Amino acid sequence: MVKLYDSGVYLVHGTELVEDGPQAAAVLQNKYGQTATREEAAKNTMAYGILKDHNTSGNMEKLQVKFDKLTSHDITFVGIIQTARASGLEKFPVPYVLTNCHNSLCAVGGTINEDDHMFGLTCAKKYGGVYVPPHQAVIHQYAREMLSGGGKMILGSDSHTRYGALGTMAMGEGGPELVKQLLNKTYDINMPGVVAVYLTGTPDKGVGPQDVALAIIGEVFGNGYVNNKVMEFVGPGVDQLSVDFRIGIDVMTTETTCLSSIWKTDEKVKEYYDIHGRVEEYKELNPGAVTYYDGCVYVDLSQVKPMIAMPFHPSNTYTIEELNANLMDILEECEKKALVSLDGAVDFKLRDKVRNGKLYVDQGIIAGCAGGGFENICDAADIVRGRSIGADEFTLSVYPASTPIYMELVRNGCIADLMETGAIVKTAFCGPCFGAGDTPCNNGFSIRHTTRNFPNREGSKLQSGQISSVALMDARSIAATAANQGYLTAATDLDVEYRGPKYHFDKTIYQNRIFDSHGVADPSVEIKFGPNIKDWPAMSALPENMVLKVVSEIHDPVTTTDELIPSGETSSYRSNPLGLAEFTLSRKDPAYVGRAKEVQKAQKAIEAGTCPLDVLEELKPVFQAIHTQYPEVGEGNVGIGSTIFAVKPGDGSAREQAASCQKVLGGWANIANEYATKRYRSNLINWGMLPFLIEKGDLPFKNGDYLFIPGIREVIEQKKGQLKAYVVSGGLKEFELKLGELTDDERSIILKGCLINYYRG
């Protein structure tokens, strides 16, 4: 089904793979009549060509990228624009689309969600952007329909910013990276590795894009095979897939922790652009005659079976056939894994979902940028047509990804087919994907064609004793389960005639409702600020020396951004840095906020010119110990703050608030064995936080310990990669920290204290 190569590969004429090794050059010459060095062939990837076209540094090893377009949604654009305004924003320099697909319901916190929308509309007018009102389209579907372009690059503030199937290299990053683009700065990265995803064969009837995506994720996530690399989709199997199918695989590449994705394009992609009235945006993309890749994910589409990703990660994958054949054993294994994910906070059970030897689920959801596509919903309608989802616990909700898709489904009868079964069809909304809609009942088990199934991402609250869970599946198998009234069923188990209706895009829907400035700014427009929209608090520059208290210690194998700052109802406070910060780690370590704020009193005393020891008594023995070796440390040359330790933090969402909330509460650093994603590490840096690394093994400190880092400012200024630190406990116990590679700009941002300070000068 999926095979990973142990070495790099050469792709010849887009179809033949030659594994790298001592004989590779001879095989290329003798069998194919081709010669190319590894270095030359690596320049023939589609990714290399697109990055070269957008690189402004003149050095393809150290990229400084400028994007063609930007996109954000309503839990990120307020903070981004506020940061950019504080840094001197006058006009959006490139097309910037503000969609409203997360805080769409306006049901939590009074007026604050709609206040954010009005902020976005007035900013689009003032600075020359595009405003997409709530319920019109989820962010990524609008980008596919209206922003994508062959050979173009798009930067979005949502982690699932992936439009590679349309020939667009897109990346999801934290808000500060978009701020840089708004201020005509660049996105700075080393040239990423490029891994081929070689597709061959044709999927069986009933197998959908989520099945292929989950099969790939299950193979590559745990070993980091594509971590921070570009996934380049090639091979004859691409030609066998519709564009909707390709999009459905592509959006899920985020869950592999890759940097971006790109696909070869063909007449089907050209037709997609033509249907959407933008055929001029099509560009044929293919790898060169001989192309070198740093690795290869080989996927035989004909061998892919309906898949399920069990709680609590998209990589926790099984075939549905395997799950049904080993039901109790696999459910027990999932319960054991949950003990780690949930820290034993609640009694999580799945085995009680088994009825008469079959797994019964409480809820099915087909939604968002992954599930809400036209073909997914049409096929689901074909499966359930003429059936009933039943009158028991099981429910089915379907969210088309955009109003044009919804309209076409109305016209071709699919909406009626779905509703007749008892399913509910709703408007374009990302809520089910991040816990702001369709939260199951306590102990409920939901199957969803969405993007993630992290702990509590569906909306349950551990701190209130609640737990429900999500398994990811393809829309077709969700519909098959609905056809069997909630009993888990693979779509391939049903004999269904798929009609495959043609899609017609109705552009008048957007023309009637979306504000498009066409790049023309109107400085006379006054921005509307609701009472919840607050400016960022002042942040201090990096001190000469640093005292940190460890206020949370997390030993899960991976810590998601959902655990660092929960999604769901907290999203309504994203425009209020202080208000949102109160939710930091609330589901993982509820005591964190109180501990961090207690330490922050000391730093605030320093900033006010008073003695920190007077407001935090426990610091007195800490400084006594420090002064035994560093008597000069004291007034004017020390900062006091907090840090957390996590094994591998930052998997999942691009949300900058996972870092900024820690900073707002006085956080100066994270300490980790490694960082799950480039974007989380960048978020830390852009908020002036130090991304420390420590070797795996027994920690020299524990939660509640104070750490002393002498000369930290000098370490950053002199570009040192490692530094000495001390655990302060009756004396000073030395240990080593590392920083990893930092660009000159990143060092300057850290020294200034955050990106806002950096641009203010």
C-alpha cells in the first residue's frame, strides 16, 4: 500500500524510479541514456523551480521568499493586522484575503465574534484587501476557487494552507510570518528537502482521498520522514485521480508535518481553473527529465483500503477491515494510549461502544477544507440515497465547503437526498474541525472527514470531567456507516453506483457578497474596534541574564498546539491577548496560568523599577545562590520569567497564540528535546521566546525549579549555538542547553523582545 525508500531516488521522465546508490549513475546511463549529478537533478523538482522564482536572496541554500498572496481567517487576522499596524502598516502590499469561517456562529461571548468580522471588513477597505463574510466559504476552499495559480506561492495563517494539487505551493505559518509579508519583508528558511510521493495504480470504488491521506500519514508521521520537507506528488497514479480527489489528499499533508506540497498538473487541473473562470491561472508543472528527491513515499493506490485514524492522532491508523477484525484488541490499545494523552484525568473507554460485535458510533461529520468538497458530498449522497440514518443516537451532519458548492448540490439534488435520510446539511464552517460545533455527548464517539482528532479538539473539556473522541474517516465510509445507522462500515462493503455529476461554479454568489478592494486602499476608512479587541501589551527586550522558573513539565511524546492553547470556545478571545492567555494549557495543565502569573510579578516589578524580591519571596534564596558565583547579577541586568518543558511541542495548528499566550504571561522560553514543526519554533522566536533544546534523557530540573542562564544576551549576539545554564537549588548545578540555527533577523527579534519591537526599531 505505502512504501518508504531508505535513500534518495531519481525520477526519470516522470514515471521511472531509480534508487540512489553506487549503481545509480550507471543505471541512468545504460537504461535511460540520462546523465545528471545529484545536485543537478535536485534542481529539476517542481518545488525548486517555484522557490527559485520567489526567492529574493540570490542564494538557493538560504531562501528569502516573497509570497504572491496571503490568506487568514477570523481567529488569526485581528492579531496579525494589529501587529502589523503597531509595526507601521499602511497598505496591504499583496492580495490579502480575510475569511470568516471559524468564529462564524457568533454564539459565544456576546458581540465579540461579529466585532472581529467588522474589524476585518473595515481593514479590508482601509488597507486594500478582500473580505469573505461568514458562511460563504471555508478559508481553503475559497483559496482554491479564487486565489490559487500555477507556479504561485500563498502564505496562510492556518496550518492547512495547502493548494499543491492546483500547482500552488502554499504554507501555513503563525501570524508573525504574515506580518513580515505585509511589511514587505521575507520568509526566511533554508532550502528544504524535497520528497517524492510516487502514486501508481487506481483507487478501488468506494476508496476516497482521506483513505489515501491517512495511509500516508500513518507511515510517515512517527518517523519524521517528511518533517519540514516539501512533498512532491508525481507518478502515473496522479493522472487517475480527479482534482477534487487530489485536493482531498493534499490538504492532509499538513498532518505529516511537511513544510509544503506540490503536484504535477495536467488537463484536469486546467479544466478546474476553466470551470472557475480563471483558466489563465493554469500552468503545466512537471519534474525534469531526471529529477533527484531526498526520499520517496511509494503509494499503490489500488492497494489502499478504507482507513480510520483512531483517537487521538491522525497517524493512529488502521484499515477499517483490520479494526473490525480485531475490534476489542485495537480498542483496548487505543484506551492505553489515551492514558498518556489524557494524563488519566478521565476514564476513557471505547470498548463499551461495541454492540453485538460491531462498533457503534454516535456521530458522523463531513465538513471543512478536507471533507466538504463537491465530490465527497456527491458520493456520500449516492451511498445514503433512499436509506435512513435511524432514530437512535447516531447523527450525520454535512457542511459543504463553500456556498457555490452548496448551491450546486442543491441544483443536482444531492442536498435533498441527504436531508431525506435524516442528515442535517449546514453552511460552510470550520467549527467541527476545531471544537466550535457539533461537540458529541460525554463519552461520545464521532467519525469525521475533517483534518484532526487531537484530544478535546472536538470540544469536550477534561477540566469539567468530560471526554468525547473523534476518529478520522473518508466521507464515503462515513456515509456507509450512516447507511447502516451508526455501525462502522467501509464504503467498499456496499455496492453503490456513483453518478459522478459534473460541477458548475456559480461566480455570482461571490460577486454579490464578497468585498474585494481590487488592491485599492482607502486610508479614510475608520477601523471598527469592538470592546474585546485589545492591543498587544508592552514586551521587554531580552535581558543580559535570565532567571526562569519551570512552571509546567509535559512528557507526552508530542504536545499539540491545541494543548498549548485550546481551540473551540476560546477562539472567541483571540482578539484579546490578555483574555485568551487565561486559557493557556487549561486542558493540559490547569495550574500553569497561576504559576506563570506569580512569576511574572517579579518581572513587572523590574519594569516598574522596584525590587522583584519584595513581590516574590521565593526569589531570595535563588539570588543568594546565584551571587555565590555571579555577584554582579542584579539590578539592571537580569530578567525573570517562566518556561515550560515539553518533549516535542508544536504539532498541529499554525496558531501563533500557542506561543504568544505564554509570552503575555511572562514566558521567556520553551525547553524541548525537539520541536514538532518549523512553524511553532518560528512562533516562539517571533514572540521573543528562546527555543531551547536539551538532550533526551533524564532532565536536570523538575517542575517548580528555578533556572539561571548567565549572559543570555551575549549568547544571542555572538551567535553561539550552545550555552551553559544552572539549576538553582541550594546551589548552582550546571547543565547544557542548545539553540539550534537562528538567522540574523531571528536573533535581532529575540534581542528586541518580539517582532513588534523589532519593527518599531
